[in-house]
Amino acid sequence: MPLVTQRESDVSINLLPSDIKTKQATEQRFKIAVAVAAGLLVILGIITVFARLQISSAQRTLRDEQTKAADLRTQVAALHEFQEMKDTIDGTKTVLASVLQGDVSWTRFLDDLDTHIPDDSWLTNVSVTATPGTTALGDVSLGTVQYAGNVKTMPGLANWLDTMSGIKGLEFVYLSNGSKNSTDGVVTFTATANLNSSMLSQRCQGEGSQCP
């Protein structure tokens, strides 16, 4: 009896519907993951661009502020020179204020003399000594004035003394000597007056005062 050899059949793979669904679900999840990753990359890119723009803007602002600060430092340095000049001027004014504390306004003195001198008199000499002291009555004197002149009459001499005594700035005006000319009756005299504080120039003695 002949031997019959049975040949083994090839194994075939049969994809069941459940396997197909599993594979499709896996592919779908992979696609979603790829899409999410791509979206995140886009978002990160946008955030990076905005961050770089903000950094660039901040850097420009910083450079502008640094430029302004440099300009201000330059201005302050320039103003420092003016401050030094002002300090020098103020120091000079302080020294002048001390030196000119007893300064007499001789222009005012001469103007007052020219304005008040009586018409019937004339001066031949005026000398001034700007030495502080006291009058014979004990009042403060900033200096003395020596007059030499002539007046037409003795009553005129008395009027001259009264007029000089009325000038603001003169103190203790008195007659030193006087003599009447027998020919024409003209009186030759010498007189002395003291200067008081009203005759001061006030230069450099206060804010807004002339200096010097």
C-alpha cells in the first residue's frame, strides 16, 4: 500500500476588523500628537518673535535714555562752570560789602550842596575827610567836610548854616570862623559838617543794590 504524505498548509494572516480599528486609532492619535506638536512649535515661534521684539524695543529705549543721560551730564558739567563763576562773584560781593560798608556817596553830597547852597553865597574850597568818628555831641560821624567861602551879609551866613544843617546826610554843622570885610561887607568864613549814615552809598549792602 503506497504511503500518502500529507503536506502541511501555509499559515495565512487574517486581519480581523478589531485589528484594523486598533491600527487606525493609533495612526489617528499619532496624527493628533504631530498636529499638537506643530501647533506648539508655532505658538513658541510667535512667543519668541514677540519676546525678541520687546527686547529690541527695550534696548532702543535703553540706548535713548543713556543718550539723554549723557546729554544731561554734559549740561550739568557746563552749569558747574557757571556755578563756580557765581560763587566767585558772590564771594567778591561779600568782600566788597565789607569794604564799602562805610562808603559815602560823594556824588549825592555834591548834588545836595549844589542844590541847597544859598544864592548870596559861594564856596572857595571844599575838603572832605572820610574818616569815621564821632561828633562833638557824641553822634556817629562817617567823615567831616571843611567849607571855605563867602556870603554877602552876616544874616546870610546864619542862613547858610541853617540851610546846610537841613541837608539830609549832614550832622552837626558849625561855624569855625567868620570875618566881615569892612570895604564891601562880604563875610569870609570857614565851617565844618559831619556826615551821617544817610549819606552812605549803600553799594553792595543788599540784594539788588549797586555793586560796586
